[in-house]
Amino acid sequence: MPVDEPSSTPAITLNKGSRVLIVDDKAMNQEVLKALLSKNGSEVDEALNGHEAVSMSLTSRYDLIFMDCMMPKMDGYETTRNIRTNIQNPNTETPIIALTANDLKGDRTKCLEAGMDDYLTKPIMPASLSVILATWASKASAK
């Protein structure tokens, strides 16, 4: 008789009180991610475009930033470069996770070249988010 294996899906975890910025021009995407992150006490701020994200990142320190790649006004690539290169920005080394509906060859490379640290495809699946958080939450809290 086979033995039941424990679920291989890790729990979504982030240190209680962690500050997270979600940058996405779609309110529904923000709400889904916010709901997942808020369950364990993360403080979540939201920006609808790159200009808002840059402004918010200049005045608040974040543990993680989730960045939509395709937004009007200023896309996620330009927003990330702006955050990374502005020495007055307290988030120049904050992990930035790309959010994209694209999963084409070269997309991950484009995100990394823009200064993002990792890549998460939409729709966001809890198991995929858990892997990202397991990788970056400990690095973010070690700063």
C-alpha cells in the first residue's frame, strides 16, 4: 500500500510585519496578491503604475517589491531601472520580483537585465508564490 506523501507545496510565508510593494496596473491582480501576502501580517502597499511606484519607493523602505512588467506610462523594466540607479532610493537593493503574463523564451533574461531579481508568471499560483517567498523573504529580512 503506498504511503501518503506530504504536500510538496510550501506554505506562503513572509515575516510578520514585512513591507511589500505591489506594482500592477490591474486592481484585480493587486487584490489577489495582497490577499495572499496579508494572511500572515505583511503590510502591503499598492501602486498602479511605475511613476507611483518610484514615488512610493523614495519615501518607504520595502522588504520585497512585486513589479508588473507591462504597464502604461512607465513599464516595469524602466521602473526597476529607475529604482536601482537612484542612489537616494532606499530600495536600490530590495528584491524586485517580475510579474508577467508572458512566459516566452527570453522574458526571464529581459527581467534580470532590467535589474529584477526573479520572475513570477500570472495568474499567480500560491505554490509558485511560496517558492519565490522561500527564496527571497529570508534575504530581504537579512538586510
